[in-house]
Amino acid sequence: MSQTYGPITRSDLEAALNGLVSEGQETVAEAGIRAAGAAGAFAFLALAVTYVVGRRRGRRSRTVVEVRRV
């Protein structure tokens, strides 16, 4: 089962490298879409938590001002 291979040519190398690069670019594009979605979800969650904590803190430290007429 021995196979004989011919010499490696420049076109063989270019085809192999172009195949690797195109696979890498597709992977990066897919990962970028996922990363953007995750970043958006994290930003929304952080904003929601900040809002809820701010409302709670505002209720606890709210100042009551009484106005009296003399």
C-alpha cells in the first residue's frame, strides 16, 4: 500500500494555505457574531442590575422634608 507522491508545487502550497485561511475567517466571523450578542446581553444585564440597586438605595436613603407654615 505504498503510494508515491510527486513533488510539492507552489500551487499545492497556495491551495492548502488558502483553505486554512478561509476556514479561519469563517470561524472568526461566527465568533464575532456570538461575542457581539454576549456583549449586548451582558450590557443589558449590567444596566438592569444598576437600575434596581439604585432604586433600592434611593428608597433607603430618601430624605423626608417637612414644610411648616408659620
